[in-house]
Amino acid sequence: MSDQTPTLDKSRTQLAAPAAHGVGIELIELTKQYAGQRAPAVDKVSMRIAPGEMVMFLGPSGCGKTTTMKMINRLIEPTSGQILIGGDDVLRLDPSELRRRIGYVIQQIGLFPHMTIAENIGLVPRLLGWSKSRIAERIGELLDLVGLDPSVYRDRYPRQLSGGQQQRVGVARALAADPPVMLMDEPFGATDPITREHLQNEFKRLQQELRKTIIFVTHDFDEAVRLGDRIAVLRERSEIAQFDTPEKILAAPADDYVASFVGSAAAIRRMGLTSVADALRVVRLGPVSTPAHGITVELESSIRDAIDAMLRAGRTQVDVRAADGTLAGSLAFDQVCELWARAQAGEPDVR
Amino acid sequence: MSFLEYVEYNLDDLVRLAAEHLLVVVIALLIAAVVGVTIGVLTWQSARWSEVATATSGALLTIPSLALLALLIPIFGLGWTPAVIALAIYSLLPIVRNTVAGLRAVDPAVIEAASGMGLSRRRSMWQVQMPLAWPVIITGVRVSAQMLFAIATIAAYVAGPGLGNEIFAGLSRLGAANALNKAIAGTLGVVILALAFDAAFILIRRFTTSRGLRV
Ligand SMILES: Nc1ncnc2c1ncn2[C@@H]1O[C@H](COP(=O)(O)OP(=O)(O)OP(=O)(O)O)[C@@H](O)[C@H]1O
Ligand SMILES: [Mg+2]
């Protein structure tokens, strides 16, 4: 499976490593036919998701993303097919107990307005019979995790929070009982682009620590690329058009439909996923520029940033600064082209 | 005897009658609240059944009070029982209607979140939907209470409790000494009780509604 091959992006490699927390999910010929509708909303979808993997469902409105996701926690009963979580047949479990072990973030957030933030987050742990002190501790921990000061927000009510803050609480609430699986339906939908990007970055950092198995529904290709280990591009009836890493989808869209999601500047976007440090596995840095021209990027910067720096300075190479501040060498535009060519050729090391 | 002298002279009796009046209303309200909210909870999801429930409790409200009492006497005899039952029947409509309206007004996203988190239907109702619908439900109870203080006067016709006894005793002997005083004292008593109870309701509503819904 693609998540086991080495990748250029270091953070992705960590994510794809065997997870301590997540469990695998398998959908087998999953189908939903709503009563009174001619065609099924979801038609024989099969997919395997590795433990600790974050999979993005990407597709147009009405293609069945929500329906597919809600069958996994049985908010919608499948018409036929099977769902296995960690090998267990979900359809044989008690729905309420199942749901307590699956974190669920709905698009409209759905915080309970009559409960404080602490009560919202503590609800599932309370149902699971945790002790008061353990719940209180967990609430503080989770608020810290999503970047809200517990001493300020704990006793507030949802209506006293901004939309973005509410979405963070929604995520914290879903994480409360430390579920191995998370289902997230456009969790950052209701925020402006800047807050959204901020939440995405925070969530990505969070996931690198937590390594849950996550299904994340989105309309937004950039969000899918930024967060996903793999992206499932869906068409009508949840049919899988392509299910692969962001790098592969950017480099080689399976068909015109997938290409239409990728849109323009695919090469540049893909270079945004690879850091200079990762590129060093494929290309060798040249000597530091002489005379020094002062145009530098960090080792951790993306290749996209490196290209940007070259363009802005009107030069074909840029110096690379190591973590200790010294110049490690220079990256030339030719080398970027070579990197791209080898990735296109599908060399396993250059995904 | 002036009105004030009359009141002063008969204060003990008047207070006892007012206390009875209050008690019969409160008992009837409690019964109607339990029954009405239960009916609302059972029917709110079905357009047809909630319509049946409100239409039926509305129809009950149109039965003339004396006729209803006359119907109840053969079954329950005289006194408190038929009075309480008649009053409970009359207060059903606002409670049922507001329970249905309150539960329907709960954001479906909140209900979905509750079941998605693993709350059973019953738990979701008690821990989430009911508290959110509560301000609307309690307003229905308040409207019923306002009606009941006036209607409760007719309890006197079935030898029941309350200020109705004072009013009808006066009205039936108009022209006799103190008859008018009696009727006025009883009527004023009902009005004062109703206003005081309404004020209390504002406090009850405040104390039983989550602060999160008021911010
Ligand atoms: N309860 C329902 N009853 C009947 N049809 C439904 C129901 N829910 C969804 N559908 C239909 O099933 C299809 C898939 O819906 P779904 O909500 O899964 O789409 P989606 O991909 O999540 O869309 P969006 O991006 O707009 O949220 C749609 O055509 C929709 O009209
Ligand atoms: Mg949807």
C-alpha cells in the first residue's frame, strides 16, 4: 500500500508509520439506497484505510460523502455491504456504544448550547464512567491541545465563543474519550480562509502526535492536499475516481475528472508538499553561491518556497541555510526540474 | 360594613380560601405538565400525531366548564377530585402545543451531534432536547396557569376548594348584607393570586433554564 513506501515529506513519513492509537477501517461493497430514490446514493464502495492514516473524501456536493461517512458510525444504516473497524463488524455492535468509540465532528459543529464548554467536552467520558477528576484533567488537556486557554474557556457557553473557537471545541469534544477513529465532516467549513488555514495547520500538528485513523470530508482540494495522507476523489454515488497520496494525485491525475479538481499549477502545488531536506535524498546541493547574494531558504522550507525565492530574486539558484544557521549549499533550478522529472517517472523514492 | 372592614374581619377565611385556590391550581398544573409534556414528547416527530394531540387538547378546552364538571361528578363525585381533573384538562393545550413547538425548534445539528456521540434516544431527550426546549415548554405552563386561576373559581360548583366559594356566595345573595363585598373580595383575590404567580413564574423560568441559553 502506498502509505508504506518512503516519501519525500518527513511529516508524512511519520504519519504513515505504524500507529499506536489508530485502528484500520475497511468498507466492503458498501451501499445506501434511500427509500423512494431511483439510484443509490452510495453504490458498492470498497476501501481500506490503514491504522493511523488520515484519508480525505473529496468530491462535489451531493456525491455521497456524508452518506458514506455516516454509515461508518451507523447514523445511516447501510442497505448492503460491510464495515470493519479493527476487524470488528460494525453492523453487529450496539450503535450507541460504537459511537462512543468513534469521534464525530459534524459540519454544523452542533455544540450543546445549554452546556458549558467543559460539559460539552466531558459528556462522552462521563457516559463511559470516567471519574470526575480524570474528566476535569482531560478537559484541560484537550483545551490546551486545540489552543484554547482552559482557565478562560472552560466555563463559558458555546454562544460566548466565535465560530472558529466553536469548531476547535467541536474537535476537542470528538477527541474527548481518545477514540481510535475520527469522522470529520467539513469540520473547518464555517471559518474564513485565514482561520481555516490556521486550524488546518494546528490539526495537522495534532494528528502527527495523535495518529488517529481519520476520515475527513472536504470540498476543498487544497485542504485535502494539506492534511491528507491519502485522498479519495469521489464522483456521483461515492464512486472512487482515484484513491492515492496527494503527491500522486497532483502528479498523475487518473482522468479528466480528477484533473478538474487538481486545477491549475499542479506542479507548483506539489512542490509545496516537498521540503528542501526531503529533496536532498534525490539531489545533491551545489556549492554556496559566490559572491554571496543573500538569497536563502531554510532546510525545512518547501521546494515551492525555494522556487519563489529564485523568481523574486531573478536568479536560478538559492542558498540553503541549515538549522545551525550556516549555509549548507545551494539549490539550482535545474535540480528542481530534475526532481520533478524523477517524481513524474514514478521513482519510488521521489513520490 | 365597608369593603376594607369586611376583608379585615374575614381575613382568616379569605387566606384559607386563597391557599386552597392556589393549591388546586398548582396540583392541576403539575398533573397537566406531566401528561402534556409526555404527549408532546411522544408526538412531536410525527406531523400527524402532534396535530391530533393539539387538536384534541384544543377541543377539550372548548367544553363549557359547567358541562365538563357535570360530566365528571358521576365518576368522581364532589369536591377536590373533579375540580383538579377539570382544571388539568383545560391546561393541556398550551402545554402540549408548546412542548411540540419547543422540541421542533431544537437545532437538528445538535440532535445529530448527540446521537453521533453515542447518546441513546432517551438520553438525548433528557440531557439535550428537553433542556433546550424548556424555555418554550415552561411558557406554555405559564399560559395555562393564567387561565386556571380564573377557571378554578367554578370548582365551587362541585363543592370544591377555592375563592369561587366566596364569589358565588356573594353573587347568589346580591342585595343582602356584605354580598357585594364577598364577590369583590373573591374576585380581587383571584386576580392578586394570578399576578403573584405570574411573577413567580419569571423566577422559575430563570432558575430552570440553563445560563447558556440566556447569554
Ligand atoms: N435522508 C435522505 N433521504 C433521501 N436522499 C438523501 C438523504 N440524504 C442524502 N440524500 C441524497 O443522497 C445523495 C448524497 O448525499 P450526501 O449528503 O451524502 O452528499 P454529500 O457528498 O455529503 O454532499 P455535500 O458536499 O453537499 O454535503 C444526494 O443526492 C442527496 O440528495
Ligand atoms: Mg455532506
